[in-house]
Amino acid sequence: MSGKVYLYPVWIRLWHITNALLCLVLIVSGISMHYASPEAPGIRFDLAVSMHNIAGIILTFSYVFFFLGNLFTGNGLNYLIQFRGFRKRLWKQMYYYTIGVFKKEEAPYPIGSARKFNPLQQVTYAVVMYFFVPVIILTGWALLFPDVIVEEWLGINGFAATDFLHILGGFVISIFLLIHLYFATMGKKPTDHYKAMITGYHEDESAHEATEE
């Protein structure tokens, strides 16, 4: 039977909103730094650098908070992928996002008390949060203190490689954020998922869950 289920405790909501705002600041300031010139629109270079550095430092503490929260609460279990049958579940979810949702079909893995992420969300969130975010934080600190970067590694300039990884991580997270904002509109109403992140409560649709076989 469907009804409201409390999916997002206060700490997750505070972290999620803080993280989203920090990512926006980092993206805008990073782009302003990359394309800085007197003719280009954007934030003044020195101000963009300060904003980027401060937001990056805060993001580090935010990520530590997220990591410890997942480690010491049940929320971390949402990121554990069950590999048996995973490919089948993943393709079913991809079909829904690309075709099924436009045919008004029921979601194969709806959000409910037993599942917070569908298979595609689970693998995407795990890769972004446990690989790309740590990469961008570590390379960001290295660029903030360039003396710690090795001059050369496997014949590659250390600073150039660090800078490339930082930009690559920023690009991936930027694309992820745009897709995340779009997919968040795929509730019964376009605002349902956004409201859930504010109130903590989400409509439990597990009663309508499609079978996997």
C-alpha cells in the first residue's frame, strides 16, 4: 500500500543541499578561471580563484561528513551494488528512462522503503561519490599546494597530469549534476523529488513495483 515514507533524514538533506550549492559555485568559478579574459563574461579571475579555493575546502569537509555518515548509518548500504542480475536490472532501468517513461509505463524500480536508488542511480552515484569526488578533492588540494606534486610520473609532467584529472573530474561532475537535475523531475509530478529532499518524505511506490523476471 502506497504512502509517505521517511527516506531522507536531516543530515542527508543538509549535506545534499550544501553539496549542490558548493558544486554550482565550483563550476561557475572554475569556468570563469578557465576562460578568464577582459572580454569574456564571468567572475573576475582573482575573485573566481578565491571562491573556488574556499568552496573546495568546504567541499572537503562536506565529503568527510558524507563518508562518515554513510559509514556509521544504514545509508551507506544504498551504494552497495548486488552484481548478480545487475546487468539485467540496469538495462531495464535504461529502457524505462529512454522509452518507458515517455509511454507512461510504471517505473521498474520505484523509490520506496526497501530501495532508495534504482540500479542506474546506484552505479552512477557510487562512481561519482566514491571515485570522481575524491579525485577532484585530492587533485584540488594538490593544485592548491603544488609543491606536493611529483615533477614527473611515468614520463608525464606531474602538474599537467594533476590539472588534467582535476578538470576531467569537474567536467564529469558537471554533466552528472545536469542529468541529476533533469532525472529529479521524473516523479509523479516534476517537483515531487525536490519536495522530498526538503521534507524528507517521499511517496512509497513500492506497491506498484514491476517484477524482475
